[in-house]
Amino acid sequence: MAIQNTNSLDKTFHALGDESRRKILAMISQKQRCTAGELVKLFSFSQPTVSRHLKVLENAGLVTRHIEGRHHVFALGVNGLKEADGWINRHLVYWENSLDRLGQFLDSDEK
């Protein structure tokens, strides 16, 4: 059963939740751009599997597709990562502040 995410942040975290997709993203990041065929050769995945992973990454805004002749070329997209980074940083600030307050409380309790 396919997961139907409508929120862009849901799509991003769903895409990042799969190790194979993270590996594909890392390879595209390292090479700057990759064709679908190059990714099939680099990983032990079938062409349909790579295409399915790329579609999820593209729908999440994590990669962009550019067609050059018969080749589909993929590069990193910034939209999905920026939104996820903003969400993570907002929550990180909350937890860092909470830990600071806990440390202050423990210090005051010892005195």
C-alpha cells in the first residue's frame, strides 16, 4: 500500500526515512548530478526500483529532474531540505533551551 502524504514536510521526512533514498541523495550530492542510468549502475537496484526512489525524492523536492535528450539527469533540490532544516532547528532550539533550564534548576537545587 502506497503512503499518501499531502503535506510537503511529510513527503520530505517519508523520503528521508528510507536508507536507499538517503544513499541516492548522497551520491547525487557527491557527483553534483547523476542520470538515472548512472544510479542503476552504482547501486544493486533494478531500473524500476531506482525510478521509484527518484520519484519519491522528486515529489518531496529533494531532487530536481532535467531531461537531456534521452537521459533524465537529477540534481539536489533545495526546497525539501530547507523546510526540513527549519522544522528541525525550531525543535532543536526548544530542546537546547529545555536542557539549559534543567541545568540551571539542578544547579540552584544543589545550593
